[in-house]
Amino acid sequence: MSNRYPFELKPLPYEYNALEPHIDEATMKLHHDKHLKAYVDKLNEIVGPYPEFHNWYLETFLCNIHSLPNNLQTPIRNNAGGVYNHNLFFSLLSSKDTNSIPIGNLAEKIEKDFGSYENFKEKFKEAALSRFGSGYAWLVIDRNKNLKIITTANQNTPLELNLYPVLVIDVWEHAYYLKYNNRRNEYIDNFFSVLNFKKAEELYNRFFA
């Protein structure tokens, strides 16, 4: 799939119902086919009239927001961020046969930086619950190669902050409201049951490659 203009809707790496009962099929269809597609379409609409940016990768836009013309910074942040954040989020969810506990180097680093996986989960949940309104909670690697938990508003990404993402949860209401209504805490708990730590480990190791 194209990571440059024209951007394309990346298919899910599993069936819409693969995450049942933790995340329902109706939510996945709405989230991917409607919300993510809208960000892809809008991003192409924004970038289309600017051929000087047609060779920029999605991550290039997000790492260089402040070098863009002023009139493009907010719409690019919102829509390129919407594409990047959703693609990463969906890639970090897993069907039943994948690994939902930390493995390898990431497991060791979580143990070192947070004391235990259970302590990490508690702090990550606190962060995800603390994000007022729409946004995301992230596990990122900072400049000192330490793990940090942060939140971002709307479709902002850690890339703009020179932080490298390892995992993310979407806490926009459309990510969970059909099934969980206002019970974000229950959605977060069940998120850990479908979190693909094989992918998280891959992202972690890629940072150090």
C-alpha cells in the first residue's frame, strides 16, 4: 500500500470479527471503513494540489509539521495523523492466536522501566483514562532510549515530539462506544487481551536496528 501520495486505505490484517468478543465486528467496520477511510481521502484532497509534497512519506509529514506552510500544518497534522495513528493501532491488535503478553527485549525493558508488566498495565490504563475527550495513550521510546507513557490529543502523534511509538490505544469514542458506551475503563482492560506484543516487539527492536 502506498505510504506516499496518493495514499491508500490499508486493509485490516485480520477479519472484522477477529477481535470478538473484546472489540466487536460492527465497531471494526465503522472504525476502519468509515473513520480511517475519511482521513485517507481528506489527506489526498489536501496534498493533491501541492506536487512538491507528493514524494513525502506519511512519517515525513508528521516529523516535519512545522516546516510546512502555515495553512497546511493543522490539516496535515489532523489527517496524516489520523491515517498514521489508525494504521498503527490496527496493526497492534491481534487475533486469538497471537501473543498478548510482552516478549523478548521489550518484556525486559518493561520490567526494568516499570517494575513489572502489571505495573505497566496499571499506569497505561491510568493514562488512557486521563485523556480528556478524544486522543490516544502511547508507550514510546524517548531520546535516552527509555520507555515512557504519554497521551496525545485528537490525531497528534509522538513523532512530532521526537518520540518513537511502540504501542498505542485509541480512546476516541468511536473506537469503543458501540460496544462499551461510556465504559472506557472496560474497553481498556479488554484492549490488553487483543494487544499483539509480537508487533510491539518488532517496533521496539526496529528502533535499535
